[in-house]
Amino acid sequence: METHRTGPRPLPLHLATSASVWMSSLAALGPAKTGLISWSENLPPKQRESAGPIQTAIAAADAEGLAREVTAEATRRLSEFVTGVCAYRNHPYRRPATLAEPVWQDGSSRLLDYGGSGRPVLLVPSLINRAEILDLRPGASFCAWLRDNGHRALLLDWGSPGEPETDFDLDAYITRRLGGALGAATELAGGPVPMVGYCMGGLLTLASALANPDKVSGLALLATPWDFHADQSGQTGMLATAAALPDEPGTPPLPIDLIQALFASLQPQSDPGQVPTFRHHGPPTLRKPKPSSLWKTGSTTASNSRLLLHATA
């Protein structure tokens, strides 16, 4: 029985990032006091209006007293982050098990049937994170919403790659796994079905729909990336790292924490900014991690990640 969860992953990276950001404020005091540090041009208007008075206050403040206050505040924030992480990792909440029944399986991949008497809809999540993003919990489940609104939701759960998927490439996932699930869905429907692709699953869905036009009656793409060469320095660095990774058959799967570190590099402060607030959400018995946060920081299908990182590089 798991006693604690492992997020935010990779924890050493988030701890180091938080410590460096908050503790570096002390090192920046000297240049800030003399006006050598300029304010970001990207600040919202209201914050830019406050920049002048803040700069004036910093310049006029007693240097030793200001240093003590900044050190105390940075220490408080870091301590709060650590407390939030501990509360998050040790919270007893666990996602309820899905009630969906598998109606098809090939290797680690399954097609989960959420029931309903309406028209079947095939849902395809990303290969990188778990399929539960479309079925987070009761009351926050896209699959259940479709079922309750006149459809029959069929969710493709790629699963964690095992021995059968060791040498899989994208073609194998699209033609064999997604193609197999699409075939099972059309058999249940008695004809073509609409497909809904989420995130990278949207690109795989698009490829499958083009390859099987007679089996697809409609196509919807949710949060599907398109421009992989946008002018974003974080994204460029991540893709450059991916391009340098080996992808020969038999290459061991990428460690989960490495994948999470690559994605964390796109928004280094996203998780440290969220975790500390967890400890303020009421008494311990009422606090509960966000299901989407659990999904984000949970396990990743590692070898699948290598495929997609190379596909987007």
C-alpha cells in the first residue's frame, strides 16, 4: 500500500528551483538598491505603476534591516513550500478506481467502456501521461459527462509500455494500437465513430483518421499542439534535449523524472507556486489535492515519452 505520493516530480529540481529563486533575492538587494536591476517590460500595467514607489522604498531603506527582512521572508516561503509538499505527499486521498469495463485489449493498451446507450465516441489521450485526465474522479470526468449526455464513451488507455512495446515506433502505436481500438469501436457501433483526441493524442487521432476514413464519422481535437517550433526558449531547449536522446530499438525507457524535468523547464515556477497553497485550503480533513495535479505529477509512460519527444523535435 502506497503511503505517500511522489509529486511534485522531480522533487529535487523543484526544491532547488524554489530555494535558488527565493534565496537569490538577498543577492539582488545591492543592485536593486542602486537601481542596477531594471523592471521587466512585461509587467502588467498596475504592477508597473507600483515599480517606481517600490524602487524608491528599496533605495531609502536601511540596508541591514532590509536584508534581515528579505532573508526572513525567503526562509518563510521556502519553509512553506516544504510544508506544502509534505502535506501533499502524505494526504490520504486516492483517486477512486474507474468503473469502466475493458472491451478490447492488445498488450498494455485497453479500450475502456463507460457505458451509455448513445452513439459510441472514441477518446484518445496522449501517450505521455495517463489516460485518467479524461476521467479524473466522480464529478470531474469527461467520459462520465459524455455517458450522461447521450453518448457511449470509449477511452483508449495506452497503459505503461511493457515487453511487447519495447521496439514500438509511432507507426506501431497509430496503426496497431489505435487502429485496433478504432476497429473495436466501430464493431461496437456497427459503423464509423467520431474520434476525440486530447493533447498529443490529437495528432495520433488525426493520423489514424486519415488512414481509416471509412471508420471515422467525425474528428475533434482538444488542446492539441501544432507549431512545434514556436519562438519559446524553454521549448527550444526541451526539443534540443530530446533530439540528442538515443532512440534505437531496445533503448531503455527514459526515467520518469527526466521527462517531468523537461516539461518543468517550460514553466520552472509552475509547481512551486501551487504546492505551498495546498496547506492553506482549510483543516487537514478538508484539504484534497487537485485531481489534475495528481495526474500531472503521477507516473509517465516512459518509453512512449521518448517516441513523442523525438517526433516533435
